[in-house]
Amino acid sequence: MRASRGRERPLTVHHLNQLLLACSLVLLVAVAAVRISSRSGLPSLLVYLGIGVLMGQDGIGHVHFDNAELTQVIGYAALVVILAEGGLGTKWKEVRPALPAASALALVGVAVSVGVTATGAHYLTGLPWRQALIIGAVVSSTDAAAVFSVLRKIPLPARVTGTLEAESGFNDAPVVILVVAFSTAGPIDHWYVLVGEIALELAIGAAVGLAVGLLGSWGLRHVALPASGLYPIAVMAIAVTAYAAGALAHGSGFLAVYLASMVLGNAKLPHWPATRGFAEGLGWIAQIGMFVLLGLLVSPHELGDDVWPALVIGLVLTMVARPLSVVACLTPFRLPRSEQVLLSWAGLRGAVPIILATIPMVEGVDASRRIFNIVFVLVVVYTLIQGPTLPWVARTLGLGKSGEAADLGIESAPLERLRGHLLSVTIPEGSKMHGVEISELRLPAGSAVTLVVRDGKSFVPLPATALRRGDELLVVATDPVRDAAERRLRAVGRGGKLAGWLGTNSAEARS
């Protein structure tokens, strides 16, 4: 920040109150902006970037901020929280079938995208090879938050959703390695040396992330904490530990935190809805703070000369590099052409490329400020183009599924002294559990529905009590049958009273 004129005064409680008021107002405005973005179809990142620009030196706030190193540090910290929140919300049963395709996109697809984009940037805009390679690497990372902020109202096939989620979680790691390698002073290593370094860092990060996630989930399931509010804190602490351990082991900390969080998110931990809500809140705060800071860092009056190169490079990335990477990686998996088209168009760039664009600034690369400006314009312009059109593209390709019921929301609270669990089940709209009688649930021995809350009133159900949409159930289950009871409830929610004959139980057990 620009130093104030005159003699510096010590920070007082009054100054702290002013700072807290300013931060709270920014957060309130940013939260209100979520409503605007959800109604307009624009990813929220554009709204938050706009708030930062308005607060900046060319806006109404006249705040001068040019500390790229601080921005990078805060951006990395925010990215850890965002990846943790994304991993916690990733469903293994959706990602597992798409894992090979997503891994190919995150590795081979990134290489294709970097090569094609860098070639176009060099020959079409005249950028030197090092700058072109840096830009090609920076913009090759997709952003799940940007994609699903505009697709949350359009349920997609599980294969497409899983591929997008896994790709966005996996491709940050190789892209960071490439950007750092291209931005480091001195000659660039031979390609096979660089590939070996990427493979080693990814392997270390994956091993650390899986190990920390498995150990953490085992500990949380076998050690009852004294307060339910400690579970969300413990989960986020484990996720951050995975990042730190992976980075200290000279591996990919970003891959480690994503995998550890995915393991935790699928481990059926106690008080899971509260943990998920806590993680989502932290994720929103991280995104808001990061985007506002990135908006402060940009100087709009310097962007004029970089608009044309950004448009050209973005066109090459969107219309050539991304489709080529999707076709090259997904054709062997025999994905339908419609899904490949949607995956090509859904390669939104969000906060990650702008954060990565600060790396060459910190490393002192020539024309690094221009690289940042080009990436900033590219992300904003093409998000404005792709974001609002994604729902239309999905519907046009026939990939938007309507009328699908949401999964049951089940929260588990441990009853340590009783060696059991209290499951809180919410029946959503469209659930096939509607109309099913208590006796027809056929829960395993050792579990029972003890209470039903309907229209604000609670009652003890009879075996012939029919369940309705919107009901909340309290189910008591002993330790040995807790998982089986939860699988059975989810099976009935999807298949109704005939779930056992329709094969839903076995499908749930495999997932």
C-alpha cells in the first residue's frame, strides 16, 4: 500500500475498528454480489474482481497496491482452502469412472494446451518464446469454481461432472510446476527432465495426500471430539497439513491437499453437513479475498495495449488448444462427441491463472507486468463469453438432466457411550422415499427410525407411517450396521420401496 503522508501514527483501537468495519462492508457487498452473479449467469469471480478494481487506484477507492509477492502468498493460501473445499465436495462414486479421462486431461491435455497456446502467442502476437510459454502454461489450468457457479442449476451426467471436477483438481499441480520452471532465470531444462520432475512431484504429492487423508479420516472416526464444532476445524487442519507435508517433501502440495480432502469428504465423518457448510464458508471467504486482492493489483489504465494480444491468445486457447487437448485425451475413452464438445467449452479460467501470473512478476521475468495484464484481460473477456453460454450449450447438446431428485442429506452424530450413531435424514423434493412406509424401509437389524419431524411437529412413527417429502428422520444405528443403514436409506431414496429388487442396494454398496 502507499504510505500515508506525514509522520506515521501507531495503530490504535479506533483504527482497528475502522479496518474491521471496512472489511465487513466489503464482505457484505461481495456476498450480495453472489445474488447478482447467480441471476445473471456470470461467475462470481468477475463480480469480486470488479469490486477490487473499483477499490483500486483507477477506481473510486484510489487504493494503490502493487505487492505481487504478497498477492502470490495470499493467493496460494486461498487456493489451498479452495482446493480443500472442492475436494471435500467431490463424490468418489462420480469421479471414479472419470478418473482415467480426467488424469489424461490434467497431464497430456495440459501439455497439448501449453504447446498450442504458446505457439499461437509467439507467431500471432510476436511474444518471445519464454513469455509465450509462460502465458500458455498459466492459462492451461481450468477452474472448477468458475464452471460450477454457472452450471449448478443444470444437473449434468455423472461422467461429465466427475471429469470436470477431477480435472480442475488435478491440473493445478502440473501447471504450477511448468510456470515456475518457465519463470526461473537461466535456460529451460530439456523436456524429458521437466517431465521427470513433474512426474516425481505429482507422485510425492499423491502419496502424501492419500496417506494424510486416510490417517486423518481414521482418527476422526475413532476419536470422539468433545464438541461437534471441532470436527470442521479438524478436517480443515488435516487438509492444510496435507499441503504443508507435500510441499516440504518436495512434492505437489496442491495435489496433496485435493486428494486428502477428497478422502476425507468420502469417509462419512461425524457431523458431516456442518463440516461441509464450514468448508463452503471458508471457500467463499478465500475466493472473495483473493479476487478482490487481484482486482486491486491490476491497473486498468495499463491494459489498453494488451487487449488485442489477450483476445488473440484467448481465441487460440478456446477454439484450438482446448478442443485439441480434449479430442486427443478423450477419444481413446470413447466419450460421445456431445460430451467432448461440452468439456471443450467448459474449460473456464478463473482465479488460478491470475494467481499464477504473479509468479513471473516475483521472479523478475522481463515484461512480467504485461504477462499479468494479458492473462487478466483474457480471463475476464472469455469468462464473460463462456460463462453465460455454458447452460445454453449444455441444453443444446442434450446434456442437461431435469427432474432428478437430489440425494438424501444424512448427518451422523456419534454416540460414543452407546456405541452407536444418530443419523439425521432429510427427504428432498423428488425423492422416491415419498410414500414409503417405515416398515418398507427394511433397515438392518440394529437400526430404527425413532422420530419424524413433519411441518414443524415431531412424532414417534408407527410401522405403517408413510414418509413424505420434506420429512426429517432421526435414525439410531449401532456401530456395526451404521454404514449398511445409510446405504439402505440412500437406496430407497433413489429406488423407492422396490430398491432391493431393482438392484439399487448393490449399486450403493459398490459406490
